[in-house]
Amino acid sequence: MEASFSFERTETIARAVTTTRPSLTYWQDAWRRFKANPRSLISLYIIVTIGLFTLVGPWVWTINPMLQDLDQISVPPGADRRARVVEPHVRWAITETPWTTSTTQLAVIGEATTQAVRLAWNPVAGASGYRVYRDIAEPNSPDALGLPLTDIVNAKITGFEDRLDLKPRTYFYSVVALSSKGFELKEHATLAVEVTRVITVNEAIARGLSELDESSLIGETVYLDFHPLGTDYLGRDMLARLMHGARVSLFIGVVAPFIYVLIGILYGSIAGFVAGRWDQLLMRFADFVVALPFLLFMILFKIIFNTEPGESGIFAMLLAMILLSWPATARLVRGQILQIREEAYIGASRLLGAGSMYLILRHMIPNTMGVILVTLTFAVPGAIFTEAFLSFIGMGVAPPNPSWGSMCNEGIKTMLTAPHELVFPAVFISLTVLVFNLLGDGLRDALDTRMRSD
Amino acid sequence: MANSRTNKHAYVRYAVIRLIQGAITVWLIATATFFAMHNVPGDPLMDEKAVSPEIRKNLQAKYGLDRPLLEQYGIYLSNMIRGDFGISYAQENRSVNDIIREHFPVSAILGVLSIVFAALGGILFGALTAINRNRLPDIVIMFLVIMGISVPSFVFAALGQMTLVNVNAFLGVSILPVAGWGSVSHMIMPSLILGLGTMAFLTRLMRSSMLEIDNADYLRTAISKGLPPTRIFLRHQLRNAILPVITVLGPSIAAITTGGFVVELVFAIPGLGRYFVQAVQQSDYTVIMGTTVFYGAFLVFMVIVVDLLYGLVDPRVRLD
């Protein structure tokens, strides 16, 4: 029996040799960990959106943030923008013929518009004059009738034309009879008046609200300028102000930490390298700067640097923040450098003939980069807070330049009547600070597994 | 025995060194403030009504503004050592000492109340989240904490005030006053608001501190001994986890004093912070210098006191 063996060359199993995946660098690995965390990814998207809002926004929404729209002051978003076009105002010639009617004591003559409200009332027996009040809420006591508009000292005149800063809303007018000595008699009548918004022909044409010509425009309805997020107490567009304010707030919030972290890295690595006596001296100075009451000195520096009256004050704030904030990073970097210097891989590298420059660039900086990046991310919300605080107490950006903090400062004064003026800038500050905090958490978890938050 | 004596000795030495360092820092703050204020363009007499050169000269002589800068600095320092901060330029006949004496207690009460509130709340909520880790209370509280860290104090102040207005209007009676100062009911809302940010921060710290000791040997021992959970919690977990919270109380005091500026402005509280901001706006030199140095000294020594207390509480702390 002949044994026949046929040998065949087997295929080389290529796969067996490549069982491992390509090795990841530290940054690839960190990016993989970062991507796995939905919270940090979402906050990164929001930061990009806020960045676009700030940088691209003013190119798209080109309204001047300092332009005042006096017809629309403190209007909330989505307010009625309609205005009827009317002829220019003609003074109401009030005669001494008393107005009489049996049904009402007090009435509106003609139409109540933002141009004028014309009131007339029945004469009161024994009165020697009248006082007219206006209130924005229904008066509930005869002693609190609102804003006194006028005193009429002639008892025969029983009419009044109100032209004082009228807004499209409901007003409560009250008329009180005055005695011969000028005291208020008890008689008074109150009337609720709904005021509609009108605009004169000339103004409508001057502002380009309609393409119709003068004669056919009267009686038409035009739409006033559109303010998607409403206006502030001076009638300035909130959206435009938020965009321009973001430039100030984010500029300071990003640039100041960037510069002082850089200074801190330089200072800290010098201290870490030289070690010994010089290190002690440098770090004592850093300790001193840390001990300074931060916000008090921010305010002091602000006063010193802010010399020109017309300046916005951004530069002063930036400089003050940089001068006072670098030591924290310097301490951190110095600690890192001192620690890394003792690591075995530095010794190994040196043994293989690496020079100082190589050690710094190849080992020290990449190994502190993670910590530095995390510090930087957490420094941004801090700087935004500081800017907002200073602007809020009136020491920050000079008006009329908007910043989120100064907008909050202005908004807080009208928060009961027009809450949107406070809410929008406050939401922007909070959201920005929130996403930078979340990003910082995410970066910390991704870059340095030893520092994980939980 | 000998060991404890050397420890005590080291502690006293450490305390003395820290106090000397603190005094030097305060001196540097005073110097920096002095030269900073004298480099400010314009002078405090400029705001007054137009005065003749003679009157102006007299006023300058009265306040010593005509002397050389170094002499002014010498006078300023020697007065300050004697505890005299000078007289306000803007509010005639009112010494800075008076202003501090009258308004600092208000700020101090507000600050102490909010620190107490922040510390109690932070420890309580931090412990609560750590015990219920990854369960509903943890998730809810940690969400609120992130909000508390991200929302500026003036927004909280405004929201708090708005809430009070609406609640008072809704109930028809004033349960808490909206602004002002005077009674205990005036203090509640502002100190709550002022403490919120710090409380959020302390909650976070307390939580991670509790989780850190979760695997400690002494806890496992306590559990295996069969101690009741409340005793384990109070005697072992809480006591050990609280230490890091105490260390940050010093810096927290700084955060709360400056945060107080805003709350005092919003709630119309006559505290020192409000007067400081006012003095800055009126360029009232002496008040600015006086309050800055006073606040600076206060903060520096607060941090030292807290550090020293920490050394007493935790014997493991290295004194160097």
C-alpha cells in the first residue's frame, strides 16, 4: 500500500498577525473618551452655536444695537407691531362750553390714540377747577389715582388733552373736582381708556415703513420695526444687543483666561525649572497676588486704567483680570513640572541623550497639556462671571456698549414690568457658564483619568 | 508626650509665621491701594461745585493733598496702624471708621447667615446625594447644583425678589419683605440668595468627599462590626468627609463678602459692600482705601484662621 502524501502549502493567515488594533495616541484616546460622553458633546455643540451667534450673528441681524426705537420701548417679544397711519397732530382747541351728557360723567372724545387722548367730563357743582390723573392699573382708592397730569383752574373748562408719553395699552383716567382753595373735593370719576398705536404720515414715510404715497397712506396699517426678542428700556433691539454683548462677554471670557493661563504656564514652568531660592521667591510673589482680594482689586485697577471717558472699558477689565488671575495656573504648572521632573520616563529619556529643550517639548508640555486645557475651560466661566459682576455693579463696560452683565443691570430695574429684559441676558450668561462647566467636566474625564469627578 | 509637645510647638510656630505673612500681605495691600488710588486721574475735590483757586488750595491743605506723595504715604500708614482711616471726602464730617463701624456689622450678619446656610445645606445635600448615588435624589440635586454654579448671584437675587413680590401679591399679605434691612424677616431671603452659589459648590465637594471614603477600611470595619447605619453615617462617614469642606470655608468667605455687594445692591441693604461701590462711583479716596484695606485684612485673616482651625481639627495636616 503506497501511501501517497500530497503536501500542500497552506495559506498564510494574514489576520493572525494583526490581531491588535492600531495603537491610539493620547489625544486620540482622549477624543474617543470625550465623544462617548453625551453631556460634553452636547455642550461642545452649544458652545459652537453660541460662537456662531456671536461671530456670524451681527452679519445676519444688522440692526444697530445702540439705535433707539422710541415707538417700541420695553416691548416683549412677539408684541403687536401694527400702527395706523394718521395725519399730523392738530392741537385740540378746548372751548369754555361745558360738555354734558346724562349717561357718563367722563368720556373720551374722538379716538384714543398714542398721539393724543381727549377727555371731557360733566361739570361738578361747586368746583372751581379740576385735576386729572392717569394710572396704569385700576385705582382702588380715591387717594391713589396715579400720576397727576394737570390742574385746571378754570371751572368752565371740562376737557383735557393728554399727550404725555402714551403707549398702546389701557390707561385709567380719573378726574377730581377742586375746591376754590385748591383742595380735592370728593367727587371723582374714573374711566378706562384703551389706547391704540398710531404713527404720523411724515414719520411713516421718513422711516420707510410703507411704499405708498402720502395721500393714500392715511388710514392704512403699517408694521413697525421687527424686534424678535423685544426691546429694552430705551427701545433698543434686544437681539442685536445680545449679539454685540456676547462679543464683549465672550471676548473677555475667552481672551483673558487664554492670556493669563499662558502667563501662568510661563511663570510656573520657569519656577519649576530653576527650583531652589528663585523658585521660592517667585512663588512667594504668586502667593501674595493670590492673597489680594480679587474683586476689590479688579475694581481698583478698573478705575486706574479706565482713563478716557469715551472708552468702552473692555481693555481695562482685560488687563486687570490678567494681572490678578495668573498665579493659580502658575502654581498648578509648577507643581506638575516638579512632579514630572521626577518621573522615570524623564530619566530614561535623559539617559538616551535627550536635551533640555527636547524634554520640555516632547515630555513636559504634552504631559501638562491636559491639566492646562481643563484649567482653561474652567477659567472661562469664571471670567464671564467676573465681567458680568463688574458690569452689573456699573464698573464694567461703559454704556451704551452692551455686555450681558450690563444688560442684566439695566434689565433688573424693569424686571417687574418687562421681565424679558433681564431674562434673556441672564439666560445667555447662565447657559454659557453651564456649558463651559460641563465641557470642563467632560475634558477632565477624557484627558486625565486620575482626576475623574466621580 | 514629648511628641505632642513638639507638635504643639510646631503649631504655634506655624501660626506665628502665618500671622506675620498675613500682616505683610495686608501692608502690601495697603501700599498697593494707596499708590493705585493716587494714580487715578482726577482728584476727589474735582466733583465739587466750581471753587476759586484759594478755596481749592485750602481744601487740599485740609486733606493734606498738597504734600509730597511719600509724606502722604507715611501719614496714611501711621494713621492706619493706629486704626484711623481718615475722613470721607464725599460725606463731610463722616469718618471712614464710622462708616465701617456702622455698615460692616450689617454685611457681617448677612455673610455669617449665608455661610451657615451654605455649609449646612452643602453638607446635608452632599451627604444625601452620596448616599443615594445615581438614584433620583442624586440626579435632581446634582442638576440643581449645576444650575447653582452656573447662574450669577444677581440673577438669583432678582429672581428671589420677583418671587417675593409675586407671592406677597398673591397672598395679599407680606410674608417676607422685598427689600430693606432691620428685622430678622429682612435677613432670610438675602442670606439664602447669597449662600446659594457657595452651597452648590460645597454640595459638590461634600459629595465627592463622601464617595472618596466609600471604600475606606474603617468604614468596612464599622459595617462588619454590625454598627447601626445611622451611627456609621454620623460617626464615620460624615465626620471624615466634612474635612475638605472646612478647608474651602476660608476662600468661601471671600466669595460671600464680594457676592454680598450685589445682594446688598439688589435688596437695598445698608451694608459695607454697597458703600464701597458707592465710594468707587464718587471717587471717594479715603473710603475706597479704608474699605479695601479693611476688607483685604479681613479676608487674609479669615483664610489664616480657617487654616489654623483646620490644623487643629485634622491632626494629619502637615504644617509647613
